[in-house]
Amino acid sequence: MKDSPRARRGTRLWSVLLLPGTIWMTVFFLGALGILLLLSFGTTDDLGNPHFGHTLGNFAALLNPIYMQVILRSLLYAALTSVICLAIAYPVAYAIALHGGRFKNALIAAVVIPFFANYLVRMYGWVTLLSDGGPVLSLLHHLGVPQTFKLLSTPYAVIGGLVYGFVVFMVLPVYAALERLDVSLIEAGRDLGGGPLTTFWRVTLPATRQGATAGLLLVFLPAMGDFVSAQLLGGPQQLMIGSLIQDKFFGGQDWPLGSALTMLLMLVLLACTSVYLRQATREAREATR
């Protein structure tokens, strides 16, 4: 059956509308990514100027124990951040979605609006709060915590900053999943003798698993490449891969090695995204059977 003239005109219209975005993505994303890929096989001269090449030395250098420690630390911090964000965001989203009533939109706005502030400014606020003379540490010392206890330049400060910075990315998808949840399913679970905890584990959580998985991905991806929290709250001993990439490009003038680190980070993020998309596709197929 041939398409009608009106349908063909509609198809051409959508093609025209997609053209600016396609050009933008091709030039400014894929083009830049291609340059990084080529540069990751390059070298630097005695003055630190990058040159394209065909060596695998930059990728071999990533096996250096120092770099491996930074990469593993970044994976660990990003994973812990994702889990903590889920533990914090799920109760918040649950309360708003199922018990917020007519104030749902206002409550979601109250959660989201503070994160419109500049990320760097918010991290400097955390530096002030957690500094040696800050209110948090002063309160802990007043409660009897030893004076030698510090918060800045520790894993706790870095992970805390990452959680604060990205928890909103967990709240929104979980809230969306809970908002679509049929409340009658929860009522049916309770009518069948399930307590609140049993009903949550067997009804609510499986029904909102896609939202939670999407939130884990949305938090893990930016947390893995973040460098502001590690740099301001962690210091040299808590270096993450984002800080290492920044240092190679702007501090050490080793663009080829920085490009190799960037490509490794891109591969990790691409693998995580592929796993999520494969799982989401499989669940969508099972739901339509």
C-alpha cells in the first residue's frame, strides 16, 4: 500500500526538523569523539604538543597501578553513590507519589529547584560545611568526636558530595515509575495477607524496577566522570578518573594519554548503557506477551 501525499509530506517535515540536531550531533559530538579517538593513538613532542600517531602506548600506560587504582576508585565511588541515592530517593519519591495528594507538583518542585543552582557553587558550599572550622565538624567535636577526626579529603566527603549532586536524577525516574503504579495492586497485596514490607518487596518494588534501574544509570554515568567533588572535597588522595583526565589535558599537557583515559571512560559508560537498554528491551517484550 503506497503512502498518501499527506503522509509523505509529513515524513519530509520530520526529516527537515531532525536535520539541525543531526548536524549538531555529527559535528560537535561525533566529530570531537573522533578526534579524541585518533589522538589516543598519538604522541607528544618535547614541548608537550600533541601529534596524531598509531601507537598503543597510551592504552598500555593505563595498566599502570596508579591509573588502575584511580579507575577502580572511580567505579567504586560511582557505584556507592548510585546505591546511596537509591536508598535516599526511593522513600522520598514514594511519599510524594503515593501520599503527596494535591501537593505532588509542589513537592517535586521543592526537590528539583535547589539543584538549579550551579553545581560548582553547591560543592563550594559543601567545602564550607565540612571544613575544619565548619558547622558540621564543630557539632561533631561538641558531641565528643575526637579533634583529629576530619571530613574533608576523605572518601566520605567525596561520596557525600556526589550523592548530593546527583540524587535528583534518582528521585525523578523513581517518582515517575511510582506515579504510573496502579495503587490497586498494593491494596490487593495487602488483602491477600501481605504486610507492608512484604507488599513492598513483592509488589511495589518489582513494578517500579525500571524506574529504579534508570535512576541507577542516570546517577552512575555522571558520577563516574565527575571531577569537581573529588577535587574540592577529596584532594590528591581521592583522585577520580574525571580529575585525572582534566589534569592530563590542562595540567600535564599529555593530551594523548588524556584521550586514552577518555576513551576508556566512554567504553565503560557505553557498556553500562548497553546493559540497561538490553534489559529494558527484554522487559518490554515480556510485558507485551
